[in-house]
Amino acid sequence: MNGQKLWTWVAVMTLLVLTVMAAEGGKAEKQGKKERKSDCGEWQWSVCVANDGDCGLGTREGTRTGTDCKQTIKTQRCKIPCNWKKKFGGECKYDFQAWGECDLVTGKKNRTGVLKRALMDATCATTVTATKPCGKTPKTKL
């Protein structure tokens, strides 16, 4: 009986050692995969293009370089807020000052905007200038 207990104990210990070795082997393979992923470049994203009109839901395309990359192009859903000024890019939001005085020579007035927020990977100018017609000017009676 004593010999049978010894063989059972040896078999259990062998099984335990094999399990640990197999687990370590799996970790080495995973690290190898991570190294291959590092050959891939960073994703470069295009601007968001609305599906319908100037704003709302849309898509953007991402590309990356690398010899061992499985995926080099992918599409991502995005959204362009409809209340942002499209003139300065639908992905950029600005805080604007009050309108300036009317320039009588050009008949227009200006105001400046400072970048408040930008959507992911958007390229936005830090300051922008908006121009609009002065509107009705009071006419002098003769």
C-alpha cells in the first residue's frame, strides 16, 4: 500500500510540474505576439466625414504602416456636432469675442475666436477670425 501512495504522489507532482511548464510556454508566445505588434506604426486618422449633409453621424478612415501588421486600414464611426461653426472645421469649437465695430470702408465687422475644444485627432487653428456684413446702417436725412 505504501508503494502505491508513493506512485500516486509522484504522478500528481509530475502533472503539476507539466502544468506550470505549459503555462510558462504560453506566456512566452504571448510576449512574442506583442513584439510583432510593435512593428506597426501609430494610427493616422482622417477628418470625420458626415454621412448626410454637413453634420451628424459619419465615418473617418485610419491608416498605419508596418510590415507585420494584420490591419493597415480601418474605418471608425464619428460624429460632427451640428451646432459648431463649419467654416472653421466641423471638428473644432471656438470661444468667440463680441463683434467689433463696423469698418465703414469694407462694410464688415470682425470677431476673433480662440480654440475651446477639438474632436479626436482634429487639426485646428488656435485662433480664427469671423467676418460678417455690418447690417443696416442708419441713413442720415437731408
